[in-house]
Amino acid sequence: MPVARAPAPRARQAIGQKDHRMPASEPVEGNAAQIAYWNDRAGETWAELQARIDANFSALTALALEAAAPQAGERVIDIGCGCGATVLDLARRVGPTGSVLGVDVSEPMAARARARIAAAGLAQAQVQVADAAAGAFDWTGADLMFSRFGVMFFAEPAAAFAHLRRQMRPGGRLLFACWRPLAENPWFTVPLEAGRPFLPPQPPADPTAPGPFAFADPERVRQVLATAGWREIGVSPREAPMRMADADDLDGAAAFATRVGALARLLADSEPETHRAVKRAVREALRAHDGPDGIALTGSVWLVSARA
């Protein structure tokens, strides 16, 4: 990891303007693969496609923010903040008397988030590159900890959530969105099933391994949080359309589906011919989901709440 630069002066007590890169404390060893993945091609792709991804996730983001209910003046930590869409939303909701710290392991995505924060003139927001699983960021007393699809990648989730709980004030709120099982998520399954005939057989996935569906089992989520010391745990099902492209833009939707999500990982090292064949198959599969409001597939999530 890069050596930390000298910290800048504190502009306000609520937001310590520390080095944006990975802090000196060591990341959790088991998270190294995820950190490497999001600092390579995947992070660069998500930064490149930021506007399209924001639009794709917008309906689910709105559900999560409504459930989190950030209030003016609150201190908020956004775990796995990516390219900053949720940091911007949270910062606007807490206003100039509040503060928001976004945390992510990906340098490319964090750089995009910082640029957006600067362009929006939101002095109450910042983004730090850190391994949240290690509690490796200098920020405590949060009123709200929020995450949209950022907490399913911890190698040791109970330990990670215990670290995160210590960043909260007593009684502080946790709200995160995580994916429900793969079979309940057409946003994943439609492209995957279309591309599967062209790809090598995949071994059965470990349902508890770090990845998008690590928290698909709500009982596991409850157990992890309870072990980590969180209380008043709630898990609620939600779903929303995930718009992939404008109506009739099947080429754009297929290109998006093969660059983001589970199918993108499977295609990462494929030959160009395979990639083209998969894209054609996905295009045809998405035809049935093309409507007047655009091409959309359903995303199904758990909204998980708890208190520190």
C-alpha cells in the first residue's frame, strides 16, 4: 500500500481532512483479494461507467436512503461508497452542519467520488481510501453508518462489524442494503443464464464467501451482527427495477451487462470471440425486458438495520 502523506489541517472538527490513501494500519489479510480486484480493471470500469451505474442503482438507492433517514447535522459514515453517489446524497441531507465520510478500498472509484464532491461544493463530505474491515479510519461518534452493497465483501464479517460498531456513538444507527439470493435477482440471473452456454462450467459457490451474495441468508446477517455486538437488528425485503438503458437500446444494455456485475467477472479473461458471443446472447435475452420506460431488470435486496 502507498505510504501515507502528511495530513492536511482540519477544516472543521466534524471532518478530519486526513490522507485520502490507505492508512498506515494494516488491512485485514483476507481482504487482500478484494482490495486488489477493486484497484484494478473493475474499479476503473466502475469509475468509467459511474453515471450509468448511478442510474441503474437509483431506485434501490432511494429505498435505502429513505430507510436510513439521515437528519440535518448528523455524522454519517458510508461504507463501500464507490464513486460517491451515496456520499453526495447523504451530504445534501445532513446539510452544512453535518458531515459525511465515505470509505472505500478502490483508488479509482474514490478519485471519481472526490472529484464529484469538489464539483458539488459539499464541504461537509470527504472520501478516504481504507479497509473498513480493519476499522482503519480515524472517525468516531457517528450517528449513522450506511452502505449500499459495500459490506458483503469482508473476509471476517463479524470482526469487521465489531470494528465498525466502535466508530459509532452509543445508540447510533446502521442501515445497509445487500443482495437477496441470486435466484431472486433477475438483474444477475438474466445476463448470467444467457452467457452461461459460452463459458466454462463454474464450481459451486461458497454461499458465505466474500462476494455479492455473502449476506443473502438473512439469518446469517442477524448472527453476524449480533456476534459483533449490534442490537435491534431488522432485515426487510425490498425490490425495485434496475434500469440498464433507454428503450430500444439493446446494444447499450448488453454492453453494460457484460461490463458490470457477476457476468463481467466471468468474462474478465475470455477471448474476444467469446465476449462477442456472450454479448449477442445477452442482447437477445434482454429483448423481453425492453419497455417504454427503458430496459430494466428487477433487483431484490435486504435492507438491514441495527443499533450500536
